[in-house]
Amino acid sequence: MAEPPVVTATIVAGEERRTHLIKIDGYSRTKELLETGKFTTSIPFSVGGHSWAVKYFPNGCKGATNYIPGYISLYLVPDLADANDVKAKFSFSLLDKDGVPVPSYSQTSEHTFTSKVPDWGFTKFIKHKELEGSAHLRGDSFRIRCDVTVVMQIRSEQTLRNQYVEIPPTNLHQHLGDLLKSMDGADVRFQVGGEIFSAHRSVLAARSSVFKAELLGAMKEKTGDPIQIDDMESDVFESFLYFIYTDSLPVTDAVMAGHLLVAADRYNIERLKLICEDKLCNHIDVNMVATNLALAEQHSCHGLKVACFDFLASPSNLEAMKASDGYEHLKNSCPSVLKELLARLLPVELQAAKDIMMDI
């Protein structure tokens, strides 16, 4: 007699983890301007289908039950306007000069955020005296890393059969990555920065509407000489091809992300463009902000533009940006974005003045 089918109940939970970096510039000024219980909020970031922000209380959250004067408070808050309760595990870490979390100033918590308890965090994150006496406060600024892990969905699945075979997760990206390495069946070549790269027309066409028009259209019959690409470095093109085949990126720094964003915009690969834009949003500093702002304006990256504007709301950051290498290029190539920046920074009564002389 055959065995009856086994009813298998499975609880499936997906989760997404995200790291968000926050730089507090002008620490002493924030202590002066924001009295106890007052806070400023970071730019929002998305994790697990929800928008999140960090509340920074330079003089502590006075309304908390464990409030003690002399501490900085940090709280995490989601936007629950159009969402149900959301459970998240999160941590705040003070970063040292190399961007590494300081274990003694790292705290972790888990909380279910609801409309009744919309935020959660650490009232006693770090003492003023300890921060001010440490090497982590540099130039009146310090950095905080916020790691958030969100349970995206929980569902129950029932299987009315015996589980004789375990099905592995998809590995299509691995096979395509192997194809990129071996170049078996490659039918198109590119010359970039003195190097030759082989590829497959069908793969490129499937991933990019621009490649589809070029490789399956006007250039379809031109199978001899390599296609010359003059406005991209070979290492950028190599990473670009890697993403096309595997839908993932190798470890990439902010400079490479900027080059890849330009390539993604040119070849209409939206996911790569957004990945690079997100990386640049989280790696803004005084040396790169002018370059990033020019990229945002030239390639219609609204999120990156807002992140740069928020960074430049600090007078010290604005002055440092004007002394950076990328500032002259920004001023010459995107004067309109500087006018927009000025309008955001000036008081309302000055915006209407017709004789404002812009130094920027």
C-alpha cells in the first residue's frame, strides 16, 4: 500500500538588510541649537519596502523613561502611513576615523514598530564627555552607522506531498558568469582602452535596449572588427559586462560607481544605475560632493541630488566643496543646479532679491 501524502507546513520569512551612514557635521552647533528633547532627522532610506529615518537628539531624548542628562540619543523611525506594523532588528555604531564600528559604542535592538510606538532606539547612546574626549570626533563632526534588518513577509505554505527531492535555488547568474569567463560562442568584440572584450549579442540585447538596437540592428552584420568604445575605461567596461551577465557587482568603490552610473544611463540598464546611485548617496564627502552633484544633474538622479543638497546644508561642507577639485567642473557644466542649491540654502526673504551675487 502506498504511503499517504504528508502535509508539510512551512513558514517562509524573507528579510532585507541595509546599512545607512550618517555624518553629524557641526556637532557643537547642534548642541547649541537643539535643546533637550529636540531632534533632527536624517534623510530617509528604504529597507524591506518601508521608508526609514534616524532621529538624532544631540542633548538627549527627555521624554524617555531612562533619560539622563549628558547623553546623545539615537532613534530609528519608519514611515507607517501606508503600512502595517513592521518588525526590525537594528543597530547604531559610532565609526572611527577609518569607518570601522567602535565596539564599545555599538548598540543593537529588536522592535516591532507600530502606530502607538512609532520609534525605538537608545536614549543613552554615548556621553557628551566621552565623545568630545575621543579621537572619533574630528573637525567637530562624527559618523554613525545604522544597520537595519527588516522581515519583509511571513507566509505559510502547505505541501500535500512527500518531499522526495530538494530543489536548489536558482543559479542562472552563476552559469552566465561562467559563460562570460569562457566566452564560448561569443559573437561580438569590443575594444576599450586598448583591451579586447568578447561577448554574446543575445545576452547584451536582452539586458539593454541600446545594445539591442545597435547589435541586432545596424551593426548586426558587422562581425569582423571590434566595436570601438572610446569614452569608457577598460576596468569600468569589465565591471559593466560582469553586471550584465550576473546582475551583481564585484566590490566597487565610489569612483567606480560613478563611472558605472554613466555607463548604465547610456545603455539604459536601470537597475545598475539605481545601485550605483544608492552607493554614491551613502559615500558623499567634501571631495566627491561636487562631482556627485554634477552626475546627479546630468543623469537625472533625483535621490543623489537631494542627498548632495542635504550634505551641503552644512556651511563647513559647502565651503569645503568650493575648494574641491570638482567644483570648477560643476560650476561650468551645471550652473543651474548651483542656483537651485542657493535657493534651498537662503532664507525666504533673500530668495526674492534680484541683486544677489553668487560666489558659487
